[in-house]
Amino acid sequence: MSETLEQIEFTEASVAEVVLNNPGRLNAMDSQFFDRLGSIFETISESRTVRVVLIRANGRAFSIGLDKEQSLNLIPPAQPGDAPAKRVRLLHETILRFQTAMLAVRNCPKPVVAAVNGFCLGGGLDLACAADIRLCSADVQFAVHETRLAMVADLGTLTWLPRIIGRGPAREMAFTGEPVGAEFARSHGLVNNVFHDRNMLVDGARILCNNISRNSTAVVAAVKDLMDETEREPEARNLRQVALWNSGRFFSADLEEAHRATAERRPPIWSDD
């Protein structure tokens, strides 16, 4: 069964494919994207057909993360008489909703393989980290891009990335916000394999998924569950903490300056400089 949901295409089969399908905007993520992603993975989790999931993207980028316009309009502008706490609460609810979509990927009982090409920034990296296995093309660029925009990555990267590549490399990526390429990704375990181009990447990812799908679904699910067990509570606690921090600090002068500087193509001037 194939279902086209504008920004995301979903094919339900033994190897299900979830395809980010907004190449004109480099697969940027808006509020609707997260709702649809969560809905698709709820379907996958309950499906008796799906044995393995492949996440891939159309176009020259896996995803550049949260749409810039979306990040400035996550909640309605303040109205006269609105208490500041109301805006914080609304933003906190939005962050939790977006986290729920990423957790639907992370907690999917079926193995999830991400085939990552081109830019994988911000929310794109959150999504890739939520997968069990990552493969990439030689042109890949991974980055905790939120740091460059005076934001804290709040959808999973700060929780999952250190477990994947280690404490030091994860902190370097998070503190600098600088992109890393395929060589770094492979040498630090962020990806299992690197392919020459996007087409070879997708072919290689499908071969891997087919190899997984040949095994007992129940056994593979049990293996995944047992490997995940020790990580669940620390991950949940960390995600709650980062959602609370970001919702309280989102409306900052530094965030506004980051967006102005990006639009004006100049270095930002931070409030504490």
C-alpha cells in the first residue's frame, strides 16, 4: 500500500520506505511534517506487514531541519494582555509534540535504517539519530545546526548523538555547530557505510534492509528491545529537560539576531559579546 502525504511518501511493505519528499525546500520540516511523521510511524509500529523501515529523501538533501519561517512562528504572536508564561507553555507543548514524532521513530519496534545524502542539519540530524542504522553518500554534511542559530537542539540529537559517536566528538559537533562529512561520520560510527552517490546509497540501503527482513521478525524485535532497554529512562529524562530549557529561553535576543545575521549574510553579534 502506498500513501502520498505531500512532504512524506510512505510505502507499506515488508521493507517499508518513508521518503522525505519536499526537495524544492531541501526537505525542510514544518509543523505538519512532524504530525505526519508521527502518524506514519504509528502505522508502521502496528503493521503486521512491515519488517524493516528505510528512511530516505528525494533531492539533494536529506533535510535541512526546521523551516526557518516555522522556527520564528512556532506559536502565535503575543496578544495584548497575554501573560509571558502562556507563550512559554504553548512553545513547550509544541516542542513536546515534535519530540513525540521523533520518539515514534526512535521507539519503533521494527529496525529503522536511514539513508542520508547531502545536507543533514538540525532536525534532519535528529531524525537520522533516531534510526538504528545510518548509511550515507559521499557528499553528506551532518551538523547540529541549531547552535549556529542561537538555539538548543531539542528533538533528540543531544540525547542520542553521544551514545552513537562518543562524548568528545558529540560535544565538538554540538558546541561548534560546524558540519562534518562522510569521513568523520564513518570513522566515528555515525554511519556504517559510505556510498559514492545517492543512487548507490539507496541501493545499498535496500540490500541491508532486505538482509534484515529475512530474519525472524519476533527475534529481531526482541534484539532491538533488549539493546534499547538500558537507554530508555535516561533518554526520556534528557528530552524532558531540554524541552523545558528551550521553551523558557526560546524568545531571546540572540535568536532574533541569529536570524537577522543569516538573512543579512553577516556574522552575528551576540548579546554577551
